[in-house]
Amino acid sequence: MPDKKTAPYGSWESPISADLITEGGLRLGEVRVDGSDVYWHEGRPEEAGRYVIVKRSANGSVSEVNPAPFNARNAVHEYGGSAYAVRDGIVYFVNWDDQRIYRASRGNGDPEAITAKPEIDRGIRFADLRLTNDSNWILAVRESHHEEREADNDLVAVPTDGSGDVHVLASGHDFYSSPRQNAAGDRICWLSWDHPNMPWDGCELWVAGFDSKSGTISNAQLVTGGSDVSIVQPEWSPDGTLVFITDESGWWNLTKWAGGKVVPVLAEEKDHGSPAWAFGFSTYSFLEDGAILLKDSKGEKGRFRMVTFNGRIVAEVAVEHSSISEVNVIGSDVAYIGASPTSAAEVVRVSLSSGSATTLKSSSNIELDSSYISAPEAITFPSTDDGEAHAYYYPPTNPDFESDGSETPPLLVISHGGPTGATSSSLSLPVQFWTSRGFAVVDVNYRGSAGYGKAFRDALKGKWGVYDTDDCIAAADYLVSKGLADNNRIAIKGGSAGGYTTINALTFHDRFAVGATYYGIADLSVFIGDTHKFESRYLDGLIGPYPEAKQLYHDRSAINFTDRLSCPMIILQGLEDKIVPPSQAEIMAGALREKGIPFSLMMFEGEQHGFRQSKNIRASLEGELYFYGRVMGFTPAGDLPKIEIENESALSAG
């Protein structure tokens, strides 16, 4: 091994470039099986974020279902999900540009629209598509938009013959999800909930008789649920048992409804599900013998457990992936999306008898020397009000460089979005982008994050803007106390809710040297009348009902306290964001401009909530690195494009 070069932290040369990240930035999702064929969804940054449905046939051949410019992506709740359904080789999908459902028939010509053109552009949207057993109907959630009032959501049956006569199955609640038909074909189930709840707060599970000839339901019956019980992923087993995941025990656990009774299948202090930000995810599936195949992780190891309906675990299959999603049984195999701390997300097919795995598609074909990969360490640390939080700590790692021993590394604190979400230990090239340059990184699961039970998830209720910020600061303090980070060179970044945490941390606390907010929230009042339906009452739980808690909204909105700002900030925003509007970025930039604080404002055309285009992902990463270098006083390696920094003369670094 050649001697390492000595260079300041932050300035190390790295093969993990922004270009490399966009090359490996394929978004994989929505795995489906149809007979012996496997389908999945690819979001392609190099095609301006277009989503393509890909089919892998039993003979190994691979084909694309929706040709350009068709973009298989839906916008119900703005986050979408379950944008396509397939049976017998015929695929039905929602097209992004008009939100109509199209039929693609075994590659014969261009897809054909089977739903009518709405009066309002993109005003009728569909999600959670499931075909009925006879392929006559698509069960779906429909969202109908209006010019003067809130959108309507209902449960519908869409005829696959293109007649356009959409049948409403259930309406009257604010939200619906998860329409599923049983194997016999005579019943369906679904979930519903109402403002101000989010689905992870509380919802109801319903069943009804279903007549596939007429496309109608009868005798709707409430099974279980309520305003404080969250249910996810209801599915019918082959024998007609209704299985679902509920948090009534304090954890999202497998449960069944049989003989008119709700009975736990597997009760343990572990979450079997996750928050339903998008439609149609799957953490379990059914084996041919009727047992449940449940994804699981134990430490940094992944596995599948085979569970009988009486809760007996009859077998386990170890897999290489600690992060598992989109679980689909296909014969004696399982197809899913998996990732690990050393491997990027991939669609795989695993034999349940031998454990042998076949990679069907990788999100990245990049061959990267493992010596550049920083391994995550799960940490738990104390925080305010006698609480604790969790995180993954990544030390700076580069086989070619080391510091001269006179400094400790700068630290980048990452706050995930949601806030009801979570970060994982799966390989993230954007994280490795920083660690391979000499940054330490801590990716925080603050109070309110999913995956640690209902009590931890609910701890953020009434405390958003407080506990999330406190926990990010506590993570930094913990690592500084261990001698793992430079006390004076700590950055914080986050997107969406994580951007809100970032802005608050830089406004209400004097702990960070710099921050990056991606489509972050500066003024909570925007959620009173300027956001989409799904999240329009989210803050009732996180902050408090409005206008009763009006003062809290004011007190936790950084825009009202810009006199406290003293920290440089880079602001990155999509101009087509319907969740956090661009006005949020503009008002924050205006405040920094007025105070004379160094900042950069990067606005990206064609981007919504989360950047999907290669050029913008590249520009944002490189811009962030350039900005940190200017603020923290190091020179990043490589020839980075300069970005405009307003009030740059105020920077102490030359």
C-alpha cells in the first residue's frame, strides 16, 4: 500500500463524484409479479426523472413497458405510489403528464388511455392500482381536484375496457387506500381516515361484498381501527383470511381477522410495517401453503421469516440485505428490493429453499473499491427532557488520504424528511460523497422517527420544531464529546421536514457553522392554506390545531425570528414543488439578504418535491460542497463550478 497523502479534512480527492452519484441514482420501486414474470419501476435521472416500468420475463429477457415520453408516475397525495398494475401481460399505468390511466398491451403499439380527459388539467388522479381477479376492473384511489375547494378522494372501480364509466365504491371520508380483493372474488377491503389524522395516526379497516359483474359493493362493514390506531397493508390470504398490520399493541404488528375476530399473529416489540407516505408498499407476502413471508432485520443482517397464522415461526431465510421492501412471493422464491451498508438498492430474486440470490436490476452499476465506503455505526444518545434519540455515525474514510493529526473532522448532521419517516443504514452514495472527502456524517433518527415503536413515533406530537432540532444538536454534542468531530465546524442539512429542522437549528440555536436546506419550511402558516390536501392538517398533531395554537405556529416559524440568524445557509428549491412552495425559499433568502449573512439560493426548473434530474442533483451536491468550503475554510478537491454567494464578503474564510 502506498503512503497516504496528508490533506485537510474536506479537501480529500474522492472517486465518489456528483456525476458518479447521478449515474448510480436509479430509483427502484413497485415490484410486481405476473405468473413467472417480474416487473419493477425505474426512476431515471438521466431521462429527467422519467419513470419506466420494466419487465423481466422467465427466460431472462428484459423489456420496457411504457415508451418515451410516457412517464409511469402518479400524483395522488402528491407522493403517489402503486402507479401501475399488471395481469396476464397487460399493464395499466398512470401517466404523469395527464394523470390518466393507460393500457399497454404486450408491447403492441403505444399505450391507450382508458380514463377520460379531465376538465381541469391533471385534475383527476389515480393511485393504488389493483386489478380484479377477472381483469375487468382496476380498483383504485381517485383524487378529484377543484378550483375553489379541497380535492375529493374516493375509492373507485375503473373498467379495463376503456368505457370510462368509473364506479364509486366508497366515498365520504377524507382519504382512502389499499383496495384489495380476496381470492374468491366476492369481497374487498380498504382503509379510510379523516382530517386531521395522517394514516400513521389512525385509520379504519373496512370490508364489503363485491360484485365484479356490476362493479359495485354491498354490506360495508367496519372491521377495526379508529382515530388512534394505525393500520397498514391489509391483504387477503389465499384461504380468505384478512391479514393486516396494526400498532394497537404499541408496535406495528401482524394481525388477522377471521371468524369475525381480530387476533394478533405475531406480537413483538418490533415494527413490521412503516408509515404510508406512498401507496402500495409491501413488507410481507403469502407463500403457496398460505403461511406469511415477513421481511425482517436483526442488527445489520436481513432475513425472511415464515410465520403461520397462529404466530409460529417455522423457518428463516438469511439474505444479504439489511433493508428490504416490495416483498412479492413468486413460486418458491421471493422478489424484492434490497440494500445493505455496502450495497446499493437492487431488485433481487431469492430462492426460499437454498437462499441463492439473483440480481435482476441494480440501482447502480458502479464498481467502487470498498475501501472508500464508510461503515455506519448505530448510536443511541441522550437528548432533552430525559429523552434519547438514534442515529447512524459514519467516520471519514478514504484509503488515499489522512489528516496531519492537528484537527478533528468537520461533521455533517443530516435530518431526514417526513418528519414521520426514518433513515437507514443502507448504502447511500450521497453520504459517502461527504465521508470520502473527510467529513464525519451523522444521520439522525430523532424522536418522531418510524421504526422504534408508536411511543417513540408519537413523541414528536406537539413538539415538532423542538425535539427534532434538539436531537440533531444532541447528536453533534455526543460525537464532539467522543472526540469524533470538530466542535467549531458542524454543518446541518435536510430536505422537506429535514429542511425545516435545519432552518430552525440555524435560527434558534448557535450550534452550527453552516447549513443546507432542501425545499425546507420557514413559515408554518403556509400549511394553513398553501399546501396539498394530504398534509394540510398534518400540523394539528405535530404543532397543534389552528387557530387555537396560532402562537405556537408563530413561535416555531424561523421567518418570524430572522433577527436571530447569524449562520451562512445554502437554500435549494424546486420551482414546481406543490408540497413546500418556492415562496418558502424566497422569504428565507430575503431575510438572509437583509441581514447581510452569506447565503446561496439555487432554484431548479422542472423539479418538484425531491430532485429527480441528473443535472440538478449534480449541481446541488457540488454547490453544497463549494459553499461549505467557502464557509469552513477548506478548498474542495477538483474543479467545482462556482456558485453565487450573496454577502460573500462577510465570510471570514478567504
